[in-house]
Amino acid sequence: MLFAKLIPESDRLDWFCANVVTEEWHFEHDAGRDLAELVAERKAAFPGNDHLIDAYATRFLETIPGNVPGSHEIVRELSARGMPLFAITNFASPFWREYRATEPLFDLFGDIVVSGDEKLVKPDARIFDLAAGRFGHEPQAMLFIDDNAANIASARDLGWQVHHFQGAPGLRADLTARGLLS
């Protein structure tokens, strides 16, 4: 993790992640708020942490832990079987463009709805409705896979088939049971 590299003291690291670069703050950027505005506000609220807050903006890719073992293989297998693939991601627009350039797996997807571009975030029903329209399929005909229980609940309430992702083995078993993988 990026901040573990920059903050060697565990107590300070815990405080920084719990108070400065929080999930709630990051979520605002995923929802489309301007990064420069968010960074300026955070610097004003937490003086003395400017270099760390700047690192969030300039070294974001280092905050991504990496691929979930086995998940990319599943995506490739589905693609090889001709399964249409789509994605809905909570990701800030500039960070998505940066990340997307490093991840060729997304070339296999027909369309990707990015929260920062749409100014809508999961679990808001509007992002699922937008995605269904763009993907050209009724929710009941699609399987939504996500690791966040609130996102799963929202999709289920809107009629999507769902899988609460907790690892590639469980997903593989579910896809096999649905006849999507052999």
C-alpha cells in the first residue's frame, strides 16, 4: 500500500488512513468530484500532511493492491466462450484512465460504466439503470458480480441476477452451476 511506504510509524499510518484519506473522502472522487478541489480541501483540513495528500493524487495506482488471484482467468474463459462482458465500476475518471491504460483485460469488455464519468456511484439505482440501457440487456438477463454487499443488494432489488464475490473459487463454482463455465 502506498501510505505504508510513506508513513513508517504504524500508529500514524492508522490515524492517517482513518482520518485523512478515508474511504468516504475517496468515494467523493469516485462520484465525480474534482480531484484538485478535494485535495485542496483536505490539505486545509489536515495541515502538515500536504505531501501525503499529494501522493494520493499523483501515485494513486500504488494504492491498488493488485489482481484477485484467479479472477482474470475466469474473465478470459468467459470471453473465450463468447460471453458478452460488461462492467460497472466506482472509479474516479482520471484514475480510471490511468489504471485502464495498464490493464489490457478490459479490452475484453464490450462497455464499461465508470462512476466518475457518469457522476453516479454504486449502489445508486440510477447507475444500474444507466448500465442496463447502455449494455442493451434487461437486468434479469445479466449477472452482476461485486464484492460490496450494498451494491449486490441494490442490483438484486432492481432485478439483476447477482453474485457476491468473495473469491475466484466461489465465483467459478457459481458460474459453473449457472452453465456459464464448464
